[in-house]
Amino acid sequence: MRFRLAAAGLLLAAAAVSRAAEPKDALSPAEQAKVRAVLEAYRTAWLANDADAVLSVFAEDAVLMPHHGVEPVVGKAAARAFWFPAGPPTTITAFTLTVDQVGGSSGIAWARGRSRVEWTTGIGPDAKRSGNAGTNLTVLKRQPDGNWRIVAMMWDDPLPQPAVPPR
């Protein structure tokens, strides 16, 4: 009986410590849903191949931290040049983005998850299909207007794979 009382006491103490460790301004479920909505807008903008819509979810001074040790990309103009360079068109053909966890406070939020993307570069018979998958971490900041914008995004993936055979 003493063992059960001691175990119950430990469980209650652990629960109290866990609640005390949560910040008083922890991100509410409603704000977590808004963060998820920003990431969904990002995903659907890529599927629409809409550069302006992709960039609209980012703060002006956002930082991209690409895979493979690529130098950070700072600011929306640099992000546009990085993702949408002149040259043969690149069309996103599939993009899944899971959000496995969202956390933060009333002003800063983060989300982590996984993604898988497929794309075609070029047009006609010379077009090449590629794809990859990986993990990501996104940091968002609440803007003065109350909306959330991405301020930092980091991702990894394996080295680009050879062309994906046509479906």
C-alpha cells in the first residue's frame, strides 16, 4: 500500500512540475491552428506554382537554411532568386507536408515535420522529373497585425535523386 501511495505521489508531483514548466503564455490551440494554416498555405502555393503566394507567408527578413550546407538565404528577394531563378521552368507536381509538432509562445512559434516534393524541370521531351523527402523546422513570428509569418525555415533531404520515371 505504501508503494502505491508513493507512486501516486510521484505521479502527482511530476504532473505539477510539468504544468509549472509550461510558459504562462504558451501557444494556444487556436494559435497552433493558425500556424498550421500558414504551413498549409505555403504547401498549396507551391502546388499552384505561385511564387508570390509562396513568398507571401514569409516575413520580409526571413532566413532560409537549405540542405547540404548551402549558405543561408536572407530576405524575400533572395528567397525569390533562390527558389525561382531564371531559366527552364520548374513545376511542382506533388508536395506533402506533415506538421508533427507545433509549439511556442504568444509571439514566437515553431513547427517541425516531414515533407516530400516532386517536380519537373523543363518542358517537352527534355523535361526531367525529380523528387526528395526530408525533415523540416520552421519558426514563425506573430506580426503587428496578428498574422503569423515565417521568419526562419530549415530543411534537410537526401542528395537529389535521379529522374523519376513517368507515371
